Amino acid sequence: MTTSEHAADFDVVIAGGGMIGASAALALAPLGLRIAVVEAAARGGGDQPSFDERSTALSRSSRRLYDALGLWPSISESAAPIRHIHVSDQGRFGFAHIDAGQQGVDALGYVVINRHLGAALQAALAAAPNVTEYCPAEVAGVEKREDRVLVRILDKRRPRSCSANLLVVADGAGSSVREQLGIGAARKDYGQHAVIGNLECERSVGDTAYERFCAQGPLAVLPVPGERAAFVWTIGAHDVSRVRALDDEAFVIELQSAFGNRLGRLQRVGKRTMYPLSLSQALRVTGTRSILVGNAATGLHPVAAQGFNLGLRDVATLGDCIADALVGATSPGAIGEPAVLERYASWRRADQQKLVGFTDGLVQLFTTGRRPLRTARDLAMLAFDLVPGVRREFARHTMGLAGRLPRLSRGVPLR
């Protein structure tokens, strides 16, 4: 692949312009770098899952990142705070809860509709003078060189090429760009699907997030802005066709049976969507002048609502590594040097492995039918409320505040 007369040079090319890719561009923009974002789904179309009616749970560290970028005021207008988390096991006696007041914070996290979060990110991207968007477009080829990476872009079916000091891969768990870099990924199919949507309840969900472990998998009911609640219901792959065929009334009856009556009668379910659940892990998160972030690096089961927050900590760490590499550097080419890539990979390793072990362990523990393990997990949830320090440490991990945090995750601007 050779560059053409239409080639444009950038410091950073980001493959993927969903919520993680857009956040990465906005995190790096204050550093004065020339950034290109390549996104396949047209803005305003229905094919971009980052900007649809799904909801996303933001941890406190994620809120701090958006605070540092100056975006939280616009995001908070459509964010619902989570001040209580209630965890239970269907048909069992065990339960656990976390309270924001007991943790000394005003909220444990927030729930925002993807469409609103995407709109805030898109408005900020459009206002960033050093960010160029190619959309709809896709990365059709990558050529790695020691001093730069060449990226071939198909933009409105017209090929163009550009060079960059660093390629950031943010195009999701099934990343085609990761494959083009020759980086493999391990995948574990859970044999489950997530059913997601919104509904109304007889009693307001308030500021409580509910996680209920059912026979086929977890059911989360979350507060969202307005008089609604969001749900994420995990069902077995064998049951997908039957559940998809249910009309709204029959679906709500089954959802009510799984969740119980804590919120009174469930009613008026909105549009439902389904997607298969799996664990994906890139075999490495860096290549020659390239870095993987978000689901392209680590795709998690939604059981603990930590996938997006993990991806934002990837973004925050990337920001730290690049900002530090620019200090005293003679050229922006320093941001893609092997030492910078290794620092990123080393910093992210513990956090990624911890979340993989935690979410995968929850899935295995709460989908088993073995009586001794079911009793053990009920006792563990009771101990969670009784053993000093356990709940606080768990809450710190849930809020994304455990371990070594990069500047943006602490709410500190890079510049």
C-alpha cells in the first residue's frame, strides 16, 4: 500500500467512532494532536449501537473522566444516579446491598441512555478543531512501519490513505482492524443472550440498581431518566427463539416472574433487542505503533456492568501514556514508540485481568445448579453485609476507584 496525493497525515488515527472511540479522541484532543476518527456506521443511523436506546452504567471514575473533559454538565442532564445497589438470588435467602451514603459519596454511579451520551460526544467531536471524522468509512488495510503506520480508508467507497504515528483500535469485540494487525483473540461463548430494553413499573425504581440472579442468568433493572427503568435480562441461547416470539404482555409476565414484586407490577415494555454474550480477550493489546482499547482489547459479560467503564480506563491510561511521552519529545512520533506501548500494556494488565476473573467468576457461580455452591453463594452474600471492610472494598471496585488510576480517571485534565 502506498500513500496517494490525497493522503493526510495524522498523529493518531482511531479505528472506531462509537462511545469508546469518540471518548478516546476527546481525551487526546487537548494535547494538540492531529486526530482522525474512522467510523463505519453513519451518524444518526440505526446501525451504531453506541448511540441507540440502550443504557450504559457509568462508574464514578467514568464520571470523573467526563468531568475532566468538560462533558459531564451536558451528560448529567440525562443521567440517573445510582445511590443503592441491591443484589439477590431468585428463590434463595441470600442478598446484599451497597449504599452510597455509607461509602461517603453522593452516588455510586450513573445510568445514561446511549443516545444522549452519544449526542454529547458527537457535539464535542464536531467542535474539536484538531479532530477529523471519516464517517461512514472503514479501515480497509493497515501497513506497519517502524516510524509510522499507514492506514487505507474506504470513505464513501473512495479509497484514501493516511499515515499516523499511532493507530488506536476501538472497533469492538469483533474488531476487523485487530485482525489486520495480526493480533488474535481468545473467545468464550457463554451460551447466553442478553435481552435489553426499557419498561415502566408500578413503583418507581428511584435511585436503586437491582441485580437478581435467576436460573438462566442475571437480570438487572436500572434507573434511567424519566418514569422508566432499563432492564438487561440474561437468558439461555436455547430459549432465544421462544422469548423473541413473545408478545409484550407475555414477555412482561415472564420478566415479572423472574424479578419479583419489589417494584410492583411491571408494565409497558418498550422495544426489545437481543445479542449473544461472550468473553473476548485480545492475546495482546499492542502492536507496531498500535494500541487496543475497549472491547477490541477486552469484551466482558454485562453481569457487573463494568465493560464500558473498563474501556474508559483504557482511554484514560492511553491519555497518560501519550501525554507523558510528549514531554520533552522532539516530535509527536514519540507517542508510538515501543516504550510507550509497553507502559500502556503493563499498566492495563492487572485491571483487565481482574475484571475478566470477576465477571467470569460471577457468571459461573450464579449459573450453577449444584446445591452446595448455591448455598455457599447465599452465605457469601450475607457475609458481604456482615464482614467489616468487604463491602467497602467491593464498592471501590464497582466505582472504578481501586488500584492505580490515571489522571483522567481521577478527574485531573491532561492539560
